[in-house]
Amino acid sequence: MEADYLDEDQLLAALFGGPARVLLIGRRALVALGLPVLTADYDIWVHIDDISELNRSVAGLEIYPSCDPAEARRRGRYVLENGEHIDVLVARAVPTKDGERVEFEEVWSRRTALDYGDQVRVCLPSIDDLIRTKKWSMRDRDVADIRLLEALKKGRQES
């Protein structure tokens, strides 16, 4: 199977349908929430102990890791690729630009599961936690994304 021709549902089912604890982060998470942003790639955060499970889940789609799990743990990230490009964060915690520590276990405990596409459920951080992940880099687009997420949160509170 050519990864270039993967249906998004197939890809997301492989990423989120297995035993690995995986969170959709980045702009693709904003898309899942229905926000008007564009992105060409996928960003996910996998529990540091679940790297091998994740890699096995996508292997049938001919998507392969850029390094082995031990190297991924040392680096704190790696890439799954073959037509698709999936940035995989594997750190137990990541600091924001203002020094707040964002821990996978805490974010996982507050995760939201959403239907995405025809038959796929994805896990993503709560809106507050997604805002915190956007503070890791604080690029211009991250600041814009934070504004969108805050407006979404405010709209949900008013409903």
C-alpha cells in the first residue's frame, strides 16, 4: 500500500485505534475541533512507553519511524513517514516558553475523544491543555491558534 494514497480515516485509525496512548496535537487538533486553520502534516504526542506499539500500528500502512524507540526516547521526538509526515513527540513533559511544565500523564487524564471522519475516534488534549501545548513554541501561528482556542472555549462556556 502506497502511503501517498492513504485515506485519512485509514491513517487516523492506525494511529488512534491501537493500544498506544496517542494525542493529536498541533493544528490538526484544531481542525478536529472545527476551527478554520490549514495544515499539511500531523503532530502527535505518544506516551514514551508506547512507541513500539504506535510503530507497529502504522507499519501495515508502510509508514515507518525515522529511528528506533531507544533513539526516539533520547531525542524526545521522531518522525513517521512515507508519503505522509507525522511528527511524533515522546517526551514525558515539555516546558512552555513561560516555564510551565506540560506533562503527558496529566494531559492524557483530561483528554477528549472526538469522532473524526467517517469511522475514526481521535484523542486530543482538552482545550486548556491544547492552549498549553501551543505555548511550547509561541510562533505567530501558535499565538493566532491560542486566540481561536480561547474563543472556542468562551463560546462553549456561554452555551
